[in-house]
Amino acid sequence: MPPIGDRNVVALPASPNASEPLWGLPAARIADLVTRRAVSAVEVAEATLARLDAVNPKLNAVVEHRPEEVLARARAIDAAIAAGNPVGPLAGVPVTIKVNVDQVGFATTNGLTLQKDLIAETNNPVVDAFLAAGAVPVGRTNTPAFSYRWFTSNRIHGATRNPRNPTLTPGGSSGGAAAAVAAGIGTIAHGTDIAGSIRYPAYACGVHGLRPSLGRVAAYNASGAKDRTIGPQIMAVSGPIARSVDDLRLGLAALARPDSRDPWSVPVPLDGPDLPRRAVVCHRPDGMATAPELVMALETAAAALRDAGWTVEEVESLPPLAPAVPIQVTLWMGDDWAGQMATARREGDPGAIAALEGQRDFAETIGIAEYSDALVRRLGIARAWARFMDETPVVLLPPSAELPFPDDLDLRSAEDYRRVWTAQMPMIALPVTGLPSLTLCTGLLAGGMPAGVQIVAGRFREDVCLAAAAAIEARCPKLGIAEP
């Protein structure tokens, strides 16, 4: 059986097809056309800005953009190419940046009125990485206040709508990023993820999202009053959201740029040693009540891998996930919960207040001993998963127990809040393991309801996640761009 490392080289068309809008082309195609001067970066930028103008009023995915700056960046790319200077693998590719990272001259709002004047003087490493790769940032995307929820609304920027179905959540916290890329506003979107904030919006909007291993993508906001606390330090990452697996791969390659401003970042090669094409699929991890449609999606994905020459075994259980949830909450929300709540009340955002209030009973039991114990127990769970992945290159499991939620479900009642948190067990738990994970849309059900799977691989083996995802994607219906 060929190892995972084998790849086919696909020839790109020499010129754009008149029926394909520039804003809808994949990243490699755009970069090739721009680099060869078959089209200009300015033409791509203008087409993308026109798409933004056409669909963003219905979505509110991009909450700040400056067309003249976008076009100036595109002109600079064209000038560099005309002068024979290298511009990078994402030459002229339109990308979006989430509003919780620093971008020079923009407010790092993180969805907060309290931070409307927090203007960045330097770029977060993820922005510098995109610029170094030749990308053209076309706008900043929405997030819930404090990036707390799997829904996207706030008092400063308003609510983002799902372009597949406006009654569904666009996900969160990178809801603006996923909605934008699903609707053709940008080819690759930047997102962040501490408990599903890349993976869940990608799933909810019917696109793909990759949460890299901790340390793969450097991140640092100089605008912050202080550095991140322990939970975000060891579980929050940045990564790409895109409409195709190839674009995820290119996005990761651009973002995986070590930076000394982030001591967690490490220069690990993007491709590791060849591994056997072997995977396991688990429909109901830890006995989770997985929706039948998602069980079917897992079966479809497993069949696609088998068709691609993989060995896939169905298993009843995996290393622990459910016990990781209280560890995640302890390290994320348990660090000065009272202070977080006081800030949320000052902001006055109902979603942020509800997110914290729902954890009150648990958070108020957390002291230094419980915090220390959570770090100890985290190590045991990470070890169990690392040892399991030594023998199993890929795990397929549900992204959530449920299909994408109705929008703002968590605000309807205490029971609905608990329903959301229970269903999101795989989203919340996997960051505790330290492993990369990818949500892949396998198709759309009736009413534009997305379905999909989650793919997990060994630490720093994003290449394995991507290889499995590509094999499944090739055997699933092609994802269309959403028309809100």
C-alpha cells in the first residue's frame, strides 16, 4: 500500500475560465495566474471586493475593510512581480483576518466595545506570515465577544449569519471567518481555536477547518495589556479555514512560520515520515449520542478512505475525551473566573455573560489545588492519546454530537446551554490532547444543513490529517460556494 507521503502533481490551467469568477478560484490557481501575470493581483482584489460588497450586507462576516489599502497591497504585489522579485506562494491570494489578532492600524476588538480603540501598532505573526507569503488581506472577520461562544454576535459589530442557512449558527468563535470563505469573500480565512473555534465554524458553514498542533503557528498580540494565561497558552492556536483541502494545506504552509515573539512556536517540518494508510472510526466516543446524519457522514468518510486504499477499522472507544472537558474548562474559564465575569458584565454582552454564568457552579469550586490537578490530569490524557496515535495514524470521529445548532441556541434556556456544551464534547476535549484536528464537510443535507467529520492525527502530523481529508474530499460531492 502506498505510504501517506505519496502525492500526485496536478497541472493548473494556463488561463482563467471565463465562467469562473476570480474570487472563486482556489489559492494555487490564483497564485499561479498572478505570478505568471495572466491576471493581476489588482484584478483579483477588485473581484473579491465586489463579491464582498454583494454578499456581506446579508452576512456581516467581514466587519471592517479598507478597499484602498487592499488595492494598494495588490498593486505592490503586481509591481514586485513585474520587477522580477519573488512574492511568495500565495501571490495575490485574498485572505481574511479575525478581529482578535493584531493587524497594524486596526482595532483588535475581539468583539468588544471595550477594545474599540485598541489600535495595533505591529502585526500578529499570523498577519506577517500571510504577508510574507504574498497574500492580500481583504478584511477583518467577526467573532463573539471575548471569542467565548460557538455562535457569533457582539455589541460592537453585530451578528454574523450562516451563508448556507441563516437560521443556523455560523459557528464561533471564528464565525465571521468561516462565513466569509464559504460565501467567496477570500480564499483562505484565518481563525483561532481553543475549544473548537476553527473547527466548529468550518463545520457549521459547510467548509473545512484545520486546528494545528500547539507550536505549529506562532501567535502574539503586542496590543494586549499582558500575556495570555496558562489555558490559552497551551490550548489556543491559529489556523486556516478554506473551501478545499488543498487551500487548507497552502494556508497552513504560509502560517507555519516560527517567530521568536511566541516562545511556544517551533520549526517542525510540515511533512513527516511516511506512515501506513491506517485509520480507525468511532461513531460514539465515550458513548456520545451522535446524530444519525453524522454517523452516516463517518461511514461515508470511512468508505472513501477504503476506496483510496486505506485500512479502516471501526472501534467502540478511543482514549478519554469526556474527562478532558472539565480540564479544559478549568484551564480556560477557571483562571480568574470572577475577573472574567466582571469584565463581561462591564461589556454587557449577553452571550459572554451566559457563557460564563453557565460555568459558575463549577468555576467557583476551582482553587490553586484544582488548577494544579487539572494540569497534571491533562498530561495523562495527552499521553494516552499520543501512545494511541503511535499505532493509529488517523482517527475519524464526529465534530459534534449534533448537526449545526439553531442560531443563539445557547441563550434560550439553561437546558439549551447544557445541550450545546454536551454536544460539543469532541470540540472542547481535543485541544487538551495537543493533537492536530481537522473538520471536513462531507456534503450538504436538505435546507443547506452541513454534515461532516473530524479527523485527528499525531502531534505535528497535520500532513496526515490533510492526506486523509484529501482522500475523503475527492470522493464526496464538490462543495459549492454559498449564495446567501
